[in-house]
Amino acid sequence: MTTIYDDPDEFADDQLTGFLALYADRLRGVPGGVVSHRGQGGPQVAVVIGGGSGHYPAFSGTVGPGLATGAVVGNIFTSPSAAQAYSVAKAADQGKGVVFSFGNYAGDIMNFGIAAERLRKEGIDTRIVVVTDDVASADEPSKRRGIAGDFSVFKAMGAAAAEGASLDEVERIGNASNDATRTLGVAFSGCTMPGAAEPLFEVPEGHLGLGLGIHGEPGIRDVELMPATDLADLFVDRLLEDRPRRAKVAPILNGLGTTKYEELFLLWGHIARRLADADVEVIEPEVGELVTSLDMGGVSLTLQWLDDELERLWRADAYTPAYRKLRAPLDELVAPSPDELAAGVDDTAPAATEAAARLGGRVRTALGAIHDLLRREEETLGRIDAVAGDGDHGRGMLKGIGAAVSRVDGVADGAGGAWLLSRAGLAWAEHAGGTSGVLWGSALEALATSLTDDREDYAAVQIVDGVDAFAESIVDLGRASEGDKTMLDALLPFARSLRERVDAGDALPVAWTAAAQVSVAAASATAELRPKVGRARPLAEKSVGTPDAGATSMAMIVTVVGEVLNWPTAWEEGTAS
């Protein structure tokens, strides 16, 4: 919902006032819109774009060197008037003629057409390029709406004008760019006008609107929500149906207003792979917000098929309030060589004793069991964490163990247990993120350092020493203490109990099982504690009555490790006793 405004009826004018105050160093306001300050390279064809407000960065945000000369700004989702279009074009004209460009909407065609006739009567040669990129709106190209493909067409004409192209050439390039541009969009939610209590349309729960417009129009039909991979397939398959005989494409993955950039990045990864599979060469893709619709949730994919001319214009520099492309800084960067890229983490295991190799087998089995455990308990751990935290503990732990298992699976058989634990720790810290990811990664590496792969056997006391090293790493790095309501409240009682029982003569399997029970009880008891460190501390009182998620996962893990290892009979020679 659009919530920041004074008078809803004045929203378009009020936002433009703020915009002009912000960018007064490069733009000026004129009745009906904005015009770029003139460059020192001499006059050029004026590319004047426009439409209703509510689409930022379109249209005023893309006025500047290398792109549009001026933008006509109408009311929210409303065509600007003929008088506004005339005023902006008159101010933008540099004596080389004007090209109007806008989406294929009846109001825009009428008002820009009237303005063009008036300008021609005054001796200003004025052309019109209408954008028709939306493949969902009509089968016949001339009847299609203009949506995010507006930007592709504006960019081509702006770059051509900046090169000094004539009016005829800029018009020709605009039409060629439009002919080569296709877009398909989907909506997840409708947009709400300033002052309105309800959105212009609603998408049924669990669905998306296929073929949305950018003026609050719903999609042409509702389809069930789908995973990102399937959405990428939908976009690419449909747009490839209109593929011309060209192998290069300039894509725009465009957010409509409230779709997060991280979602767009994720989706782009799938789209990029699909295009590569179709033998399409991607040229300088754009992923972000270029043509929006207030607070609409949605996304569109635009493909402009490139020939040599359009590729040059797409790559050309531009500098506007919302879009900046400068080649010079990138030309100064040096990409890594293949040898440098290959110099990553070396997973080639060093030599290990037979005992270390047997331990390696147990490590693989234990990590797999932890992975299965955390898959089952992800939701539970997230629910516990959400009481006073951000609810991501289960997801983070699963991501960490998943990365650890993947890394270990890539190491050849026969590797020592310490080497595998060190690889698992590196992967966990790298991919899990957050505090727990760093702590678990460091602790696994500390355990590996304690165990080493050069022993001829692994006695119970050496396993206990490794557990102590694991715990000490978390204490030192996390700077927490027992009683602070963290994973240490389950880990430290476990480590103490394990050592006490082994020192008293218990076999390791007996000691481990008993210590795990102590850990489970200690984790449960954290429900009565108030967190003193970490993100749960500001909500300490809310946390009372719920156990700590980190302590809970720690107790779960030491329990399942004890079950899987089946000490000591899992080791052929039974040395861990």
C-alpha cells in the first residue's frame, strides 16, 4: 500500500517536486515533466518519453546522457495531456527534431499524437515510436501493450541520439528495437493507489496473474504458484516462441514494485541457465526495477534480440538518476586467470593411517545422519527460534550440514576423519552464515586439529579431548558462558559428563549415551533462562518458557551421533574404549 502522501490527488506532482529537488544538478522541471541539462557535445535529437506516474524509474528516472532527453509525467497510471507532452518536447528540442516514445495505450497515442501535430506546425519535426512488447496482451504485435520493453527501446534511441544520429536514424532504430523486443510478466499481488484502502485487483491465494499490465491491470488468467525453476521455464519458453533468427539477447528481469531483489537474483540464475541451454548468448543483462507499478508484487522478463547495431547501442554508456552504465571502470578490472580460479580449497586428502581412514568412514556416516536429523527437525527448530529470534535457526543449520555433507562427498574414499571434519567445518562456515554457522565451522575444525590423521588408534580419552577442543572453540569465539541461553548450555554439560564417565572407566558408548541424555535435559532447562547474548537478548522476557534453539539442536545432534557411531563396535579393532 502507498502510505506516504499528503493529498492523494496531488501525489504525482508532490513526488515530482521531491525528485527534481534531488536531481537539480542534472535535470530541470518544466510544465508537464522533466528535461535533462544539455551536454557540451552539441545539439542532438531529443528523445522524449512518458506516460503516467507510478512506474519509477520509468519515466523521469531514465532521463539523462545516453538515454532520454525528457520525460512527460502524467497522473498516476494516467496518460499525460497533449499540453504536457508539447511543453516537455518544446523544452527538450535542440533543433534536431523530437522522437516521442511511449507504451501502446489509447490515451498516450491520442495525447502524444496531438502534441506531435502541434510541434510539426511550429516547424519542429516530430516522430512517434510506440512500444508493443507484451506478448500476453495480443497475438498481433501492433495491438500489444508496451510494458518493461519500453526501457529497451528508450535505451536504443537514447544511445543513437547521443552518437549524433539523425532524426530519421533515431526513429528507424526505435522501431527496429521495438520489433526485436518481447516481454512476459506475472503478478503476485495487486497495487494500491494513494489514499485507497483496497488494491486495484487481487490475485487468488496460491496463484499468480499471468500477463499483467503496468497500470494495475490484472493478468489475463490466474495460474497456480510455481517454483522458481518452473517460472523461469514459463518465461523463457513463451518468449522463445517469438525468437527471430538472432543468437544474442539483452534481457531485463524487472521487478514490479515489491518483489525483492534477492528473489529476482534467484530467478535470474534459473533464466540464465535456460537461455544458455537454448544456445542464446546473453549480453549485459539487467536485473532490478526499471518499470514498476506502485506496490505491485510481480516480475517480468524482457528479451531484446540483438543485431550488431542494437548490441552496440545496448552496451553504450548512460547516466541517469536511476540507471547508470559506464564501461570505463569495468575496463580497468582484471578477471582472474584459470589458474587463479583453480586455486581454491584443496580437497585432496593427505595420507592417513588405517585407523584414521576407519574414523573417516564413521565421520561420513555421522554427518549423513545429522543431515537427515536436521531435515526432519528444520521446522521445529525454526519455530523455537522465532519466539525471540528471527526463526532461521533450522534453515541455517540445515544449510550448514548440507554444505558439509556435499564437501565431504567430494573427497575420495580413504581420507582420514580429521581431514573430513576440517573440510566439513570450512563448508559449514562458508555456506550457513550467521553466528551459528561460524561457530559450528570453527568447532569442527578445532575437533579435526585435536584428532589428527596420524594416530595408529583412537582411544576414548582422545575422542573426549576432541570434544573439549570443539567446545573450547565455541566458548572462545562466541564469548558466551553457560547460563547465557545458548548452545553452550547443552554442549558444556555434555562435554563434562562425557569426560567424567570416561575418567571413571566407562566405555565410550556408555559414556556418550549418558552424556547425551544430560545434554537433552540441559537443553530443555534453558526454557527457564533469559538470554544474555545474541539476537534473542532484546526479547529476553518473551524467550522465557521456550528452550534455546541452539541448545536444542546441539542436544539432538550429540544424541544422533551416539546412535550412529555405535561405539565401540563400529570400529573394526574396537580401540575406542
